[in-house]
Amino acid sequence: MAPPMDRKKVTDEVATPSSFIGTAFCTTSVSTCMNKPSPTPKTRMSRLTIVSEVCAPRRDSNASPSAVFNPKLTFGELAREYVDLNKPNWGENTTRGSENLIDVHLIGKLGARPVRELTDAELQRLVNSYVEKGSSRSLLSKLTMYLRAILDVAVDRRLIERNPARKLKAKSRKRSSQLSHTSKECAALFAVASGSDHLAIRILVQLGLRSEELFALRRNDVRDSELIVDEAVVNGHTKEPKTLASAAAVHVPPDLALELKHYLETIDMDPTAWLFPSTRKDIPMRPANFLRRVLKLAAIRAGVAVTKNARGEEATALNFQSLRRTSSTLFGRKAKDPKSTQAHMRHKDPHVTLRHYQQAVPAEVKAAANAFETELLELQREREIQLSECPLGLRLWVGFGWAADLPTAISR
């Protein structure tokens, strides 16, 4: 028998990124290799693993700078980058509110924490602390939404394998406000106001304007029986209304139109003059100032939604939102269908508005608005009659009707 053929030592080499990527080969001839048992699957797998480990740095080095793996990236750094990337697609109100919320409530609490170290339990404890403080449903919803969105970016960059905020739970213990006012309360509110304050309150109640829309009205926005809503005031600066559907012509009922006409005779004749100017020249009144200096005080005098605190001081829950809710409720009772109410309120959701607002019949909207005004006027006249029968019989002229200011009368 012939002596066994000497076999050469077989060496397996793995290609580096500078040669064939992922190729394993031997240095002997094909005939020699055929006499060697083929490597086991385990051996082949280990070689492929080596190849992938060698090539991995090359793939990462070709990635975009923003996606480079950074194990020490903090939540604050990631959150600020999230804001910078999304800000161009946010409106002015959203930008202001979202930036403040993310900065104060998220970066302020988690800013220094490395993203890779955040856990489900840590995030849930953070949310629970806000629940225990009695935070609103809106705030809790935004906290969880932005936590998920920011950490989704970390998942996309493979900083973490899964989003620890994905299953966060937050149920507010605070009841959402559904405050609205009755027709009698509205009539009482009208009775204690006068001049421009009286007109502004009537517009808020009867037309359902948002506060930022009301104080952005100019003289040239008044057209016969319509008000043109095409601007809003935010932080003393004008911008577009809240939504596309918010920019619209609003029907003004006859008696309100008459009061508005008389009021125009008392203000600047410049077509671009503000309808409700500030005491400072050439700027509109700030909604917050009107709420604090006029609306709240008028509500307390009229006894609308008044409560007393521990020190016995009177306060009222009435605000711009409750007046807008009141307008929707009271107008809806006079309207024949929901479409007219949505047209009257200029619904904030563009899709809902397109389905309802544009299909509303103008005649029905005007009829409901007129009926709404008639009810308010009748109630105010009833109140005037009751007040006229008081022993003092002292009356003051306010706005478009007679009303009594008994505290002032008595003091005189």
C-alpha cells in the first residue's frame, strides 16, 4: 500500500475590509482541500461572526453624523434635538407650549440621565408623581406623548432596543371643567357691564369668539351684519387664527349689530384701528388683562360661578373657555341641527369643519343666532323690571338696557 500522502496544513483566513469582505479561503489547492473534512457548521458560523465584527466599524463609520452611536447621550440632549427637528412643523401656539412643557417637566426632571439607563419603572414613577399632584388630563397626556416620541428617536438610532415609555399609564384625578352658564347668568353679566366691556362680553357670549380673536378685531372687520375673523393676538403680536376654519365671517344678530354700530362712532376712524385697544397706543388689549380687570370682577358682581376661599374672599370660575362653551350650548338649543352649531363655533378640527361648516345653511345659522339673542334680551328685560321695583328705585344706564347698581347707589 502506498504511504499516505502528506497533507499540507490548511490555514483559513478572513478577509479584512481592505480585501474581499466576508470571504473565507484556504491557501492549498482544490485537490488538497478535498481530502480535508469540511468544517462543521459551528466553525463556519464563528468565521462569519468574525467577518461581521470586522466589518461593523466600517458600516458605522459611513453613517450620518446624527446617527452615530453615543452611549453617553443624555435625555436632555436628545429632547432638545427632538424639539429642533420638529419645531418647523409646529404652529406658534404649539411651539410655545410644547417647548415649555418639554423643558420644564421632562428635561427639568430627566435631563442629566443617560438615555440607556432610563427604565419603565423610573418613567412610570415620574408620571405617577404628576398624577398625585392632581395634574390635568391634558398635561398627563402630553407628558406621556412626548416621552414616547423622544425615546422613539433613541430606538431608531439603536441607542436602546425598546422604548421604556411605550406602556406608560396616566389617569388624571382632576375632573375636567365643563363649566357653562345659563341664559339668566349671561343676562346678569350683561347688566353689570357698560361701554366697550359690555360689547366685548356680548360678542364672547353670543358669537363664541376666542379671546385672542376678539382682541384682534379691527374697525374694517365690521361689515354690516358680519364680523370678519382673520387674525389672532398672541403675546401682544398678531398671527393667523388657530385653525384654517377659524378664519371666517361670523353673523352678528340685529341688536348686537346696532350696539356695534354705535360703538364704532366712539373709536378711532382709521380702518385698521383696533376695536378694543389697550390704554397704550396702537396695540390691542391683552386677553389676560381683560379677564383679570373686567371679566372676573363683572362675574363676581353678577354672582356668576362665585365661590369663597378659606379666607372668605370671593372668586369666580368664569373664564373665556366657559363663555365659549356657553355660547355653544345656548346656541345649540336654538339651532335645528348640529351642523349649524359647528358653523357658528368654527370647529377647530379641519376635517370635521369641512364636513359640517361648509354644508351649513346660512339662513339656519342666522335664525338660530337671532333666536339666541332674543332669549337673552327677554331675560335681561325681566331682570330690569325686577330691579326697577326695588324700594330705592335708583337706576343707571349701562350699554343697551337699564340695570341697577345697588351697592354703588347705596354708597351714594
